[in-house]
Amino acid sequence: MKKFVFSIVVILLTIVIIKNIYVSKKCTDINYAVENYFTTGIFNKYKIYNMEDVTLSFSDGKDAFMTVKGISNKTPHHKVEYTVFLEKDNNGSWKVKKVYSSEVTLQ
């Protein structure tokens, strides 16, 4: 029984590590990094149901600001807008460092 549990734990740990490496490699594309951040995660308070517009405001190759517009994942699904600050790490992957919330009125 101990071998079975140990095997399951090792397999799950391997899957998690492979997934993290895969996402890290895919995050070399800034658009994928932003989309992945805003559309995944169980406890993500900035989760977006549908991304309508993603605009690059500023980038110097190491730092970037992007504006993201979409529909909130929480009911009643209001329109939301965020300004995102991203940094590129040593591996060339983009990481979200700060999210600034903007108020959006219904149109």
C-alpha cells in the first residue's frame, strides 16, 4: 500500500512540474502570459470570463504595461478593465508583477 501511495504522489508531482515548465516556456510570448494569468486559477480575483481587448501600452523589452478589457468571471459579469505591469525574467518568460484595476461603466 505504501508503494502505491508513493507512486501516485511521484506521478502527480511529475505532472505538476512538467506543466509548470511548459507554461513557463509558453510565457515567453507576452500575450500568452497575460491570457494565462487572467483566464486560469481557482483563487484568482482578477479572473476574466472573456477577454475582449488586450493592448500593449508600453514595453522596453524588460518591462511592459498592458491594458486588458473583458467580462468578469463573477456574476453578474460586469465589464472590467485592468492595467498590468509585467517583467521579463532571466529565462525570457514574462511574469505579472502588479495589476491595477480600472472602473468601467456599462455601455
